[in-house]
Amino acid sequence: MDTRRLAGFIGVATLLVLSACGGGDDRSEGDPDASGSLDTANLANTGSRQDPDREGPKTIEGAEEGGTVTVLTSMGLRGSIDPTDNYATDTITLMAALVTRQLTQYSYDPDSGQMVLVPDLATDLGTPNDDYTEWAFTLRDGVRWESGDPVTADEVAFGIERSMDAQTFSEGPGLLYSTHFFLGGEEYGGPYSDPDGDQQAVSVDGDTITVKMARPFPDFPYYAAMPAMGPIPTDPAINDPAKYAQHPLSTGPYKIDQYTLGQSLVLVRNDQWDPETDPARTAYPDSYVFKSGQLPEQIDQLLLADSGDAKTTISYDDVLAQDYQKMDETGRLVTGGKPCTSYFAVDQRAVPDSSIAEALTWALPYDDLIVGTGLIPGVNAIPAENLMPPGIPGREEYNPVEGHGPFETDPEKAKQILADSGNEGFEIKFLFAPDIPPLVATKDVLVKGLEAAGFTVTPIAAASDDFAAQRLDVNNEVNLRPFGSCSDWPSGSTWIPIVFGSTDLDTVGFGYNFSAFSNPDVDARIEEISTLPVEDQPQAWNDLEQEIMTTYLPVVPGWYGGAAQMRGSQIEGFNIDTAQGRPTYRDIWINSD
């Protein structure tokens, strides 16, 4: 989800401190003074347009070839770049746009500011049977690996089959979609975890790849735009997960020259990529250099100064609040929607009832948290009540905690809820990274705010290099997990089953259900809704969300996201990919003037 996407695993440690802003002031969702041109009522409306007949090559009038684009981030490049495990919003965007190819892809439409689904490896957007339980895609001619070898239908089929190995690729989207939708996906463990197993879902006939489903999957062409739905070499010596994660082979316009997880990624031209075969990508720059671990203040100052290499630099981190106005005045601030919600997941195994989450809703010190995070009211911190962000089809406004206002903090109200429910002094435990000073400062703010509301608070230290593993550990003693989720495509099907559907904690862990919410009746409703006619599903997902949140409140919504990113003066073609809230890498070029 943190496509996903998910808010995903980019900047995993920073999720501890990200929070909403405000707290009883007069800012409101959609306030033009706060959000400028950002349409906060349609943050998750990434567009439903499709163009199955789009052909390559794509060209941009006036675009120039050459130069190196530098991309700076403070906490990025921490998610896997193995196509099957690639699900963090930063890495999935850059890899799908620049390095890997998949069955389908997105193309930015400058007129609407939204993304259009177009073919990629496939000649069109696939052909379903009548009930969407089978999809067929024909592989286009002329697509090659960086080695020069042609991409085969068998390699695409193996990549798709690989996505069913949820144990090996526990951070990938296959855990959420392939194992659930693909025929036999819930029994077959995948080619590494279950080498003697029998997969029933994927078959090849000539250049045609057919995927059979266990249940209707009308949205499969959108899932097919993820790197997990692309080719993987069938040679075991090449596709070994530990090795392949260090250097996935390219089928796109750029290939990997150097990569260090969480630190750097250098991409250079792939001379085997043929633009005639690609309906959406361009390759104007000579190379891309991604650098992580940069201080946010330094990124802002470098791009504000716009001198030397900074002119050909971008950042997919949002500008800090204190620099927002100055960057906006330069004309080089890039804003757009992001289909994401940040929230606090309350471990349902550790709380007696929904009163804990209700008290937390009133207790969270929203105003104080925003000071240390640099979020921008109305731009990338927009009050959230629903789980699903604005713009999701079928979504209706409601309030899961009656009377609670946007970013409202009321410690006395929280105390009363704890007292009335017999939970005075309930202990809240959350992770923080002691080696990251901003997280320490925000930890102190959170402790102070929750203690003032009557909670006992125990922060648990986890070094930044171990933070992700600690947070994924289902046996960790923490009971409050800040997290962020994003639409994988504009549908409630990418929210409710993923955030609230039961997972097997012993074999696959949380998945993306970080509250460990498990309810057989809800699981049955999820299954029922997935078989409804396509036109009936949006309202049904909305109704189920409201029922879950008003009855159980497994998560406390914090804020909806937006993007406010920066570019140097020579960068052109940088808009916001609203499917992920990241740069439109397919269109970027450098102006030499």
C-alpha cells in the first residue's frame, strides 16, 4: 500500500514522527490559503483514464538530451529494489519508470494533472474473461534485457509466479494481491519457499501470458503496472533473491551502475532499450544519481541557492515548512496530490477495546508534533477522519470519534475516556530511533502529550538500521505503530482488505495490517464485496470502512498527504506522479540554457 503507493517503507524511521498539524485552529481541509493550488478534495483521485492503444516512441517537444540528474533524499532508498519485493513509494516509482518494465504502466497527462494507464511490455491493457477471473496479455516484440537478450513470455510468467512467494518477498505487493487473487495463491508458497509446489495461476502460450484468478480481479491491469508483474530471468544463478536484490537487470531506459541500500543509486543509459517499444518513457538525461542520508535543511538550502550542480538537482522529499514560502516564490516548487493517509495503528492483541484508540484520538499532541516534522498545513498535512483519503470512489465523509475536530487535542477528554472504561494509566509502547536526533525530540513530545492525557508511556529504543525489522516483528512488545498507507490504485479494494484483512502472523507477519486486526465477520465481508459487480464495490468498501472504524477503531487517522517537492532551475518535465506522490521520472529532462 505504501505504493504503496504504499507511504510504504520509504523513510521507515520517520513514520514515528510524522503527524498532523493544527489542533483547534481555523485551518480547514481545502483552505486555499493553506493549500494553494492543491485540490485537497481529490488527493487520491489519481485518475481512471486508460489508453490501451498507446504506442511508442514518446517524445517531448523541445526536450534536450544529456546531463546528469541528481536526486536527494533524507531517508529514501530503504525499500528493496528487487522487482518482486519492491513496494516502497520512492523505489517503486523510480524503478518502474527508469529501470524495470512490467505489463502496464502509467503516463502523466499534463492537461488533467493525473496519470493514464497505458501498455508497457504488453501490447494492450489485457483481455479478461466475462467475470474477470482470467486475464491474457500478449508480450510485445523488441523488448530486451540490458544484456541484449530478448525478454520472453516465460520470463514474464516466472516474474508473476515469483510474486506468490510471500514468505521470501514479505515486503512486496504479492502478499496482498497475488496470494489472495491468483488461482491457488493461498496454497502455493512460491518458487523459493515451495519449490515442489504446483502453481496453477500463470501459463504461457507463445507470446501470450494468461493469469487465472481464484476470485474476480477487475483491477488487475492496475496491479500489472507494478514491477512485480514484470520479467525475472529464469536462471536460478541469476534470480537468487539475495543476489538479485543487489542488482536487478534492466529492461527500461536506464541500468544500475552502482547501488548501496539506503545510501545511493547510480543509473546510466541502457543501450538495449528501444523507445519504439515503449509508449510512455523517455530517456533524455544521460544518468541519474540518487543520494540518501542528506539532512533535510541542507537539501532545502541547496535547492534554494540553485547554484552549480543544484540547477540539475531534484528532491522527492517535501520542502520543510519553514522554507515552503521561499521555495514557492522561486517558481520551482512542484506540488500535487498524494493518495496517502498517515495513522497510528493500535495493536488489537494488546488493548481491551476501542476506548484506548478513542482516548488516543483526543490525546495526540498534534500541534507540538508538527513543530519538529516540518510538515505544511493544508499541503502535506491535511486533517484526516476517514481512513481512505479524499477522491477514492465511493468514499463518504464520516467521523469515527464523535465530536472530535480536525487535529483537536484534549487531554482531559482522553483522561475521562480512560477513566470511564477502567483503563486509567494504560501503557502505550512505541519505537523510536535514539541515533536520529529529530526522532528523539519528537519522542519526547509524544511522551509528554500522552502522559498529560493519562497514559503511561514507554518508548522503546531501536537503532535506525534495525528500526524496520523491529517494527515488522510481530512479537515486539510495542502496541502503537505509526504508519502510512497509500492507494495502489483508486479503489477501496487497496485499502480495506490490506489494512484490516486478517493475516497469518506466524508465517507472513503483519503484512500491512499493523494493528493485527482480525475479525472473521469482516474477512467474510471483504470476500463478499470482492465478488460484487464492479459498479457496486465502491459504496460497499466505504460502508465496511465506516463499520470497522466506528465499532473497533483499529487505527487512529492522523492526516492525508500531499507533495511539495523541489527542483533546480534547469530541470524540466518534473510533475507529481499522483499514483505515488513522486516525480514523473519518465518525462524529466535538463534544459541547457
